[in-house]
Amino acid sequence: MVRISQEKVNTIKSNILSHLFEIFPRALFTAEIAKSEARDEEFTKSIMFDLKGKGLVILIKQNKKGIKYLKRMRWRLTNKAYNAYKQHQG
């Protein structure tokens, strides 16, 4: 397995957050995020959990009808992170 530098990981995280900001308040599945970043789903999932730990993204565990996902995960930017990005943009 190829090691990725911390600088590249930070760039990937930044790209993911930027993409989630653009589509806010929509949520994306891990597979959709991985596809947009051309990365492996497991690698993307580990990045998403890291961002969740920092309070930047929210894990959505159920669909709009309230049915819990068994294997899929959807992610959305937190309101706090969205407001921070919005202030930075404007």
C-alpha cells in the first residue's frame, strides 16, 4: 500500500469539505465522496471519521423515511463548519 503524505491528506480533506460546502445541505454517501476524489472508499471513510471527530461533518445513519442504513453512510457539513466556510468566502 502506498503511503500518502500528510500534506496530500490535508488537501483531500480540504477538497471534501469544499465539495460538501457547495452542495449544502445535501448529504453524500461515502461512495459518492470517494468517486469525486478518485479515492478508495475505505480511505475516504477513514478521512470522514477524522473530520467527524473534529466536528466538521455529521454522519447521517438513516434515510428520509427514518429507516436506518445497514451498510451505507451519508455525510453532511455541520452548520458550524458551513457558517465558518461561508464567512471565509464572503
